[in-house]
Amino acid sequence: MSIDTVTLSIQGLTIDVVRKRIKYIHLSVYPPEGRVRVSVPLHVGDEAVRLAVISRLAWIHKKQAAFRSQVRQSRRELVSGEAHYYAGRRYRLDVVEGSARQSAELLGNGIMRLSVRPGSTPETRERVLRSWYRERLGESLDPLVEKWVPLIGDRPSYCGIKRMKTRWGTCNPTAKRIWLNLELAKKPVECLEYVLVHELTHLLEPSHNERFKTLMTRFLPNWRSIRVLLNAAPLAHEDWSC
Ligand SMILES: [Zn+2]
């Protein structure tokens, strides 16, 4: 099969043209950037491709706009004015460029200041904010671990923080290793405590059986209402679990 890709610029759009052994011109727009690709029969020339693209320009722009808005909804730009959460409170992000030391801080009046170098990308800002969340979460976590280890009667070999897509925490009872989700930094501290106690309880009972629930109720009598708070908006996730 003979495949030949060229790039054409049509009406300000960059189009990938792939020539294949097919019968008809086929046009596709791909996420996330809305890249346009045209599959073209071997014998069809550039002029026919140009016409095919121009005749479908409105459709292409509509598709691209839809992809762009999807990206906007799922990803923060990390610009001033955005709402971000820490310890269950909503803060207004204030981005200050020009700082050599990149970090975040809470100003006390509902402002979360993010200091970054000039021209920082959203990815860099994200990284700076994430490492700040990680430090804060670690500071909240350490005293909670020390508070609960004697009450539980067992100590994890390791209790760490990482990014997880669908779980608030995990516990490997054999290795006694506990991981907590970095997203917990955005939740009220009692939520962090609930997830920690849940994972520590797995050191005593690996499954979510009646014994586990009895132990949880003994340790944290209101654990069910904290779980509701944990899974409430604005950071709800359908698949979250512990
Ligand atoms: Zn569990």
C-alpha cells in the first residue's frame, strides 16, 4: 500500500493530506487541537483537495471550536481570577509573574497567590501549584498519622502522597503501605483524616466487611457524613473510592 503524507495550508488551516488506495476523499478533525487530516485517493490532485476542504470549512471550524471548549473545561489555564480550593475553602487565584522563587501562598483574604517566572506556561504553573499542594498536604498528614497510629494500634511502613485518578487512598495491608490522593489537599482536613483512618483501618481488616465498618465507627463515629462531604461538589468524581 502506497502512503504519502503532505501538508497543505488552506485558508489559514494546516491540513495533513494522506494519499491512499481509496475511492473517495475523506476529511477528519482530531482532538485535542482540532488537527485536520484529509485522506485522498492516489489520483486526486491538490486542487481538488483544496476545494473539498474549502467546501467544508464551516464544519471544520465548528468541530475545532467544540474540541477547544472541551479542553477549556477539563484543564485550568492557571490564570488570575480562577477559583481554586485548599483545605475545603475556595480561593481566587492571583498570578504574579516575575518572581525568581516559584511558589504559592494564601494571603488570608481569600486570595491564593501563585508566583511564577515571566512567560510561564500553564504546565509550569500547574507544577508549581501541585508541589505547593503536596507540601501543605504533607504538613497536615504527618501529625494526623502520629495521632492515629496509637489509636489504631498499628503503624504503616510508609504513608505517601501521589496523584490518583479514581481513588482517595489505597492501602496494601501486607506491605503496610498507604497512599493518599494529592487532591485531598483541596478538601477539608476532616476528609483527609477520614481517608487516612479508612486506610489505617485496612491494616486491621483488609476488606470492607462488617468488621471494617464496626472498626471505622469506633474510630470515627461520623465517618459516613464525612464521606458525603468528601464526595460532594465541586470536586466530585463518580468513581472515587477508598
Ligand atoms: Zn478501603
